Amino acid sequence: MNAWGLLALAIVAEVVGTSALKASDGFSRLWPSVLVVVGYGISFYCLSLVLRSIPVGITYAVWSGLGIVLITLAAWWLYGQTIDTAGFIGMGLILAGVVVLNVFSKSGGH
């Protein structure tokens, strides 16, 4: 798998782990707690491989930016968290920042 595919896997694993973190109820529920540890473990392992070829700043910006958007959407879907207009605008700006960083920045790992 290439670095960008691993980064996508790292993002998805982190979103799964963070979603399960709420369900773990302070690590008092076994299976959601196991999912947290496995999700974060996969995420950080994949990130460690990504950093072999994509600079750390780009990697972290994409991982955290897309993670923020996806976990917000997951919280809306799974837990009924509301997202107001400002939230949608903010997520749009985050996505725009990730695109600008990857498409226009010369510091990317392309």
C-alpha cells in the first residue's frame, strides 16, 4: 500500500478509535475499550510508515484535519451531536486547507 493509502487507513482507524472512546464510558466497557486501543494502535502504526515518505507536517495536517471532519460527522451520525452552520463552515475551511496544502504547497511529499 502506498503512503497516501496508509494515511487514509490511519485516519479511518483514528476515527473508529475516537468514536469508540465515547462508547467506552471512561474505559469501563470492555469491547469499546478494546476498539479504542486497536484503532489507535493501527492509526499510529500506519502513521509511522507514512512518515517514511511524507513529511511530518503534511502528514499531521492531513491526518488531524480530515480526522476532525470525519469524527464530527461520526459523532453526528452515531451520537446525535448537532452541527450548526458555523460548524459546517469550519469543516469546509479545514478541508480547503488540506486541499491547498496538498495541491499548491511545495512542501508536500509528492
